[in-house]
Amino acid sequence: MKGKKNTGKQPSAGDGGAVGETEDYKALLQRVQADFENYRKRVDRDREDSRRYANQKIVEEFLEVKDNLERALDNNGESGSVVEGVKLTLKQLDGLLKKHGVEEMNPSGCAFDPRFHEAVLVEEGDVDEECVGEVLQKGYVLHERVVRPAKVKIFKPREE
């Protein structure tokens, strides 16, 4: 007989190259599978972020309307029916924004954080660290992302 007979035995030490090559391919396959799973998770996460924040531009425009309604309420020397109408409209707009994941930030008295606050005015005061003294324009977040930072007046420690 010219060919080898299959005896069902494991490869001998002389066949170590084939076994090592099989193990290498198996390890490579596992790495490729893990990389693909990580890629799939990252794509799913990016797709979810795109969906969640797709309306950010329109939210920014709604916030301008909300600011104007609040300014109109601040000038409450007008007739009662106009003020009442503006209050109802503002309440409706607040509900709409909340429904779509927009929340108002109230940084008054908080430590100044440039990720959430835009310093418009700075005054020296009797404080230990920079803090928000007055909110000049409210800030908003869409889910966890800042849509518009709060415009604030900050107090900083007096220089001695």
C-alpha cells in the first residue's frame, strides 16, 4: 500500500505544525468574533444616540419661544386675559419639552462649571470658590446632553 492508513490516532509530535496552525486559526476566529460583537454594540449605541438627539435643533428653536413667553410674563402690567393666555401657552410648551426629554437646569448657587454654564458677567464677592450668583438665561439638557448652557453671572473670590 502506498497511502497511509487512518488508524484513528492523534497526530504525533511530527504533526505538531498542523495542530499549532489549527490553534492559531481558532484564536484568530475568537478575536474576530469579539471584534465584530464590539463593533455591533458600538453601532447600536451610535444609532440610539442619533435617534435620541435627532430633534436637538428644533428643541433649540422651541427654547427661544419659551424665553419670549417668559419675558412677556415678566411684564405683567398687561391685561389679565393676555397674561393668563401666555401662562397657559407656557405651561403647554413646558409639557411638550418635558415629553421629549428636555429639562431645565437651575444652577443658582452651584459651583461654576463651564460644561453647563456660560459666564456672561463676573463679580468679586465674599465666596471661597467661583459660584453662580444669578441666572441670566436658563440652560437646558436633552436627556443627558447640554442643549444650551445657562448664561450666568458668577461670583469669584476677592483678590487680596
